[in-house]
Amino acid sequence: MERDNIEILDEALRILALERAGNTEHADQEMSLILSNDSLLDMPPAKEEMLFVALNGIVTTPSLGQVIQEKLQQLNMTSAELSDIVKLPVQTVDKLVSDDLYTNNVPIVLFKNLLNYLNIKFAAAEKCIHKTFELLQSKVFNHDVNIALAPAFRSSLYTPKSIAVPSQRATDGKELFENSEAMEKYLNRLRELLND
């Protein structure tokens, strides 16, 4: 099939172009361009440059964990020492450093203290938090896909029954915080707290 031969960069630029169009009147135009399977070589140079800059910004943005880890190295400090100073449990700091925790699962006042102590401005933190959110969402998506791809027959040989039967899974309430709307509300409140 010819569609399988599309270069990855072309596909990434198409997705970014559609995302940039959003709900504007240009969204239909962008969608028809994507579905036409034409190469992006016909794109005006100014728009192509804009998309490359945006794509580069997305790829090069560090995650929150990377930024915290870098700050800890600059301060020659361990996560346990940081934990004592900002009054967060060591496990929470470690999970933030390894990008294994949704930021909005951390009490907002304590997270504000963490940002203030590490001297991380809100604008930089917001980008990093979004990057970490995307990383965590992709982990969840990949985990769900792996469960869905398990054979339906003799599933007990491949996955535990608690995973194979979703109705039996226990939830811990984290799902309430693992969505973009909750994250945006958290970031808006964090912005207000940091600007006070």
C-alpha cells in the first residue's frame, strides 16, 4: 500500500498542521491536505519553517523530571534532602524526578514550594508539566493497548484475571486526575499562586 511509504517527518508535520488549525475555518483545508496523501513539498516556505520550529519546540522540551533532576545536580542535593526542605514525601519527589507521577496528584501548595525552592519559573514549569503529562498518557495508552491485544481465549495464561476482566479491577481514584481538564485547572491555580 502506498500510504505505508510516507516518511515519518511528513506525517508529523501533517499532524502538527492539523493541530495548529484547531477549530478554525482552515481545519477543513488542512484535513483535505492530509487525506490527499500529497507530499508537503508544495507548502509555502514560511509555513514549513513555522511547522519545523513548532515541531522542534515539542521535541526539545524537557520533562518536569529532567528539569528537577538538573536542578538537584546544580544544587548538589539528593531527592531526600529536597523532600525534607519542601515537605514532600521522598517517594513523591522520586516519582516526580522519574516522570512517574501526574503533577496534579501533588498538593498544589507543596508543589509551589518545590518550584520556588528550585527557582523554576511558571512559564518553564508549565511546558515541562505538559511534556510529562504527554509521557504519562502515552504510557497509559501503551499499557491499555497491550491489555487489549492479549488473546481473548485462555487469557489467564497471559494476563492476571484482575487485568483481563476490567469490571473486577479496583480503582484508587487517580483516574480523576489523569485527564487534561484536571491538569489545566491545576495549572491555572498554580499560576495564580505563583503570581501572588
